[in-house]
Amino acid sequence: MFTLGDIKLNTPVISPPLAGISSHPFRALNRKFGCEFSFLEMINCRSLVYSSNKTGEMMRFTEEELPLGIQLLVENEGLLLKVLEKIHDLPFSIVDLNAACPQKKVTSRGEGAHLLKTPKKLERLLKLMVKNCVVPVSLKMRLGWSDDSRACDIALSGQDAGIKAIFIHGRTKAQGYSGEVCYKAIARIKKKLKVPVIASGDILSAGLAKKMFDETGCDAVTVARGALGNPWIFREIKEYLEKGKILERPCVEDIIKTMRSHLKLSCDFYGPKRGLSHFKKFFIWYTRSFKGVRLLRGEITKLNTVEGAIDMMSKFKKIGLRDQETLTASKQNLPQT
Ligand SMILES: Cc1cc2nc3c(=O)[nH]c(=O)nc-3n(C[C@H](O)[C@H](O)[C@H](O)COP(=O)(O)O)c2cc1C
């Protein structure tokens, strides 16, 4: 059991904020396959305060989805206070600050991973959050900007500021999303902290989730790219952690059935046109283990009707899965930046 504030998870596995991905359809499917706690998409505080419709849409959730966490992208204290006021009465169980996003358009504004370079500012932001939130505050960090020498100090200053958990992606900003995850650095941080450490990095299978727990001593993990087109990973990790059992990969029929549910959820949420467009990237991820998928990828990107997408799924049904291939064994076609 993993406990954090009001959150009690039987399996310590969380779906993190994923920009452009973790909206209602993705979260709803993950929940169905055993994910007990998810984050909304990261919220850019500037957009929320200046009321972009898109940000309003990102904040949409249903009661059945609770408990949920919200992550804020911000470096300005005034803006942060305004956002904390706006979300004060919403039923989020954790409010997280992003000090991990490596994108240039984010870091050039002093936000995301850039906060690792300005630890005093990071501490001020966290203190402000702790003072103004009624629920636990957490920090999402990378190991550092270009090396991990200050990782423990940053994590400790977050703890001193009053945060109740730390999410750590075991790479530096300079590594982006590739290169080795440094389990040792996460383990060092875990040893020094009293608050729970929730680790991420290359958890693409149940075995890799177990490896993260074993090598770092972390309290929970988040699964990011491993869940793209692969919501089954949540129940696979649960079975493996609790019973040491390796579940069989979903069969073709199960994959197609889940794709259809995902497409429907997407169209119900965004409307048919945007729903289809949003779903196309998932279509590619869901089908990465099918035979000859490379040849069909171009066709997927050209799809322009929901009926066309369903027809295309039938084509995949006839094609079948590649031999000895598992959805999680390969990082092929998963985002690297
Ligand atoms: C498409 C994508 C979007 C992401 N968006 C966010 C985000 O908004 N906030 C965040 O803290 N991390 C974000 N991440 C980072 C993940 O939460 C995670 O820390 C990282 O991908 C390493 O885990 P993985 O190897 O399991 O993907 C994102 C990752 C990906 C691939």
C-alpha cells in the first residue's frame, strides 16, 4: 500500500502528467486496466490565468477519475499564487511543480528543468505552494541540468520547503529522453530523504518496474512511454509485483477492442474531427507490434474519417502480431524528445 495524503494505492504505480497525452481518454483507459492514480496534462500557469480554451479543456475530468493530481508549469510567484487560488476548491489530491521539462521553449522562460539551475527560486515556489495548498505538494525533478551533482541538495531543499513527495526522472535535462537511467543517483536521493520518492525512467515492462524498485528502493513509480498504446502495462506490473506472475501479452482481438474504445473516448471528448486526429498517434503506438506496420503507417496518418480508422483496424486484425514481439520490449516509435 502506498499512501500520500488522501491517496491510498494498492499498487504503487502512477500515471504521470504527459503533455499532449494524458487527457481524459488516456486516463480513463489506464484506470480500466488498473492504474489507480493519474495526473492531468501539465498545466501552464500563464495559459490558465489568461484563460486559454485549450487549458480549460485540459482541466476537464469526471468524478469517476478521482483521485487525480495536477502539475503546474511556472516560474513566476505572482502567477503561481493566482493559479493556486483558481484551483483551490478543485478536488485534486496532489499539486506538483514541474522542474523537469527539458523543452527549449519551456526552459528559455526559466520554467521546467531550468528551475534546477535556480534552486533558490525553486525553493521559494515550493514554499509558496505548501503555504497555499490544502493538499500535499510534490516536486517533479530530473537528476540535474547536465550532471547529477546537485540532485540530493535540490531534493532535500524541497523536503525542507514542506513538500510531501518527490517525483524523479532518472536522467539529466541534457539527456532528454534517451541515454541510461541512473538508478544509483535515484537510490542516493532515496536514502537521504524522509518523504516518498516516486521514480521514473524506461519503465517499459513489469520487469523494468521491479528493477526500478529493487535498484533504487523507491516508494512508487510512474509509467510514461511504457503506457503509450499499452494500457495493459498497469495490470501487468500489478500482477508481477504482487504475485511474481508474468501475464500474457494481449491478443490481436484485445488490442483492436481497446483501440476502438480509445477512439470512441477520444471522439466523445474532443468531437469526431479532433478526436480522430488526437487518436492517430495512439493508433501508431497500439500497432507497433503488428506485421508490416511500417508500410501502413503512412495510411494511418492520412486517415480522415472515424469509419476509415475502424476499417483500418480491421486490416490490422487480419495482419496479426509479429512473432516473438512484445509491445513493451521495444522502444520503437516512442517519443524520444
Ligand atoms: C510525450 C511525453 C510527455 C511528457 N510530459 C510530461 C509532463 O507534462 N510533465 C512531467 O513531469 N513529465 C512529462 N514527461 C516525462 C515523464 O513523466 C517521465 O518522467 C519520462 O518520460 C521518463 O519516463 P519513461 O522513460 O517511462 O517515459 C513526458 C514524457 C513524454 C514521453
